[in-house]
Amino acid sequence: MNEQTLDLRDYARLIRAQRRTVLIFALIFAVGSLGYSVHKGRTFTASARVVVEPVVSVIASQTNVPNQLLSPNMETESELVKSLAIAQGVRSSLVLQATAEQLVKGVRVSVVSNTDVLVVSYVDRNPATAARLANAFADEYVTQRRNDARLEVQSALQSLQDRLASDEEQLSQLKDQIAARTSWAAGTTCTR
């Protein structure tokens, strides 16, 4: 039989002969794994819930806008929470050194199915920081949304006031025309 067969003893001899190489690879793998786990570290997620209510419901009741048009688009609202404008507000309110771009990387937003509720979450290595930033993003979103709603209402109010002033001017002109015709009619006499 000219076939060469390797048995377990041959494998053991090969490993012993290459033990330095095997140990070096094992050490490199162990150090790499340890480095990755230390670098990755534990992360914590904290969440805050926000109920998103329609903004212009008061105006809609005066202008016959159907209610289904007033329901907020929750996907859009979700994206707004993750915007740089909100992150910049969080950065300013908490006086953070991190940039708005860095802050946005940790925020997550989900929509509770069939509701107008957003779940604003923040992921960080420190649980207190995660909680503080989740609440800050939720608060800043509510603040900016309230300010936007206030501007919308003020704009609608100004539009209604302008319309009222225009209608009052037209009414005044019509009264003047009626008074002029009434005095003209009173001044004419009918003769037969």
C-alpha cells in the first residue's frame, strides 16, 4: 500500500510543530475579540412617549375642514423628531458640546400602531444620559411643534381679521350706496 494516510498522531505532531503560529493566531483572535467588546460596550436605551394632537382643530371647526385632514401624518412627525432643528434645540437647551449631527445618531423614533403616539428613544452608553436625551428630544419636539402651531393660528387669525376688515369696508360702501339712493328717491317726486 503506497497510500499515505494521516492519523490523529500525525495531526498532533503537525500542531506541535506549528504551535507558535497557532498560539499567535489564537492570541490575535482573543485580543481582537476583547478589543471589539470593550470598544462596543454596553448601550442603554431610554424612551419617552408623545401624544401628537391635531394643530388646527379650532380653525377647522370655523372653516368646514373635514377632521380626517387634520389628523397628523405620524411618519412625518417621526422624521421631524429626528431632524437637525430638533437636535440643535436639544443641544442648546442642555448646553451640550456634541454637534446636532452627533446627537441625531442616537435618537430613534417609532409610531405606536393605529395611534397618534410617538415613542422617542435615545441610545447611549450611560443610562442617565440616554434618559436625559430621550426626554430632551421629546420636550424639544413638543416645544417646536407648539411654536409652529402658534404661528399657524396667528397667521389664520390675521387672515380672518383681514377678511373681516374687507367685509366691513364692503358693508360700509353698501350702506353709503343705500343711503344715497334713499335720499335720491326721497328727493324725487312723482307727478301725474
